[in-house]
Amino acid sequence: MKFFRFIGSLAFVVGLFTAIFVGGLWHIYHEPTLPWWLKIAIYCLLGGILLVLLTVALEQKKGKAQEEELPTGEIQTRILLQNSAEVPGSEITKVLGLVKGHTIYAIWIGKDLSAIVRLVLGGELFEYTEMMGKARMVASNRMVAQAEELGADAIINIRFVTTSVIGSAAELLAYGTAVKFKEAKT
């Protein structure tokens, strides 16, 4: 189903841009009858929408909506990531300061079309779930990289903030406080 939805989305995008940016201008400056290539572009546009509608509807009817595994959020690092102000069993000796990671993520218009159809039919918007999962990973990795540069042992009080930027683009900011722990006596 995912393949057919992708083909439908691609046909929609190609048809839309050809019909609007090429066909519209051609129609204005030439005869009012539509040439064969503009008719094909319009059929691609309409056929793409129909194909996406059908695949999303079939997925939901079968109950096998897209279940791709998203990034787990686990970052391979020696730095402890904590969303509380204290770490049990550890003494904070130095606060290194605020560390942050930032990204703005978007999905392409074909996936946006699938999400709009799902919005009408109901169900989880997998396209946006995947987008935000990837954005969270990028922002977290950038925050951890900044803490590693400072030589931090942990990042405490980790928070995530998200904002809509434009259309289907979302900004995600991950931030926390980089700290050093008291050295354990050996």
C-alpha cells in the first residue's frame, strides 16, 4: 500500500505543478483548447489524489495502518540524560550551563496529501508522527553534542518545545542543563 500511496502522491505533485506552472501559462498565451500534455498533467493530478484516497481508505479498512518503527530516542552517549533536577546517588559539583539542540523539520507535499486524507477519514497521522520523531532525534543529538564539548557528565532538566513554523513544518528545541558530578573515590 505504501508504494501505491507514494506513486499516487508523486503523480499528484507532478500533475499539480505541470498544470499550474506550465499549463496555466500556455492556456493564457495560446488557444483555449487543451493540448494532450496538459490533459495528461490534469489526469495525473486527479488520478494521484484518487490513488492516495483509495490506499489510505484500504489501509484503514484492513486495520493495518502504517506501523513503521520510529526512532526510539535512545542516543548512544556516555552522558546521562535526565528530566529531573537531581540524579539520585550523584552529587553535582559544577553547572556547566544551558545546552540546546534545535531543528526545523518538514515533510514533502505528497506525504502532506496523505495526512490530509487521514485527517478527513480519521486515525493517527503517521506522516507527522514520523516527522516529529526524526526532529526529536536530531535536536537531542545536537544538544548532547554541545554537552560533550563542555565535558559534561549529565544533562538534567531536559525539556522539549515544539512550534509550528509554516504549513507542515515544525520547529523542535531540546534543552537542558549540563552538569559535572563529584568524582567517585576508588
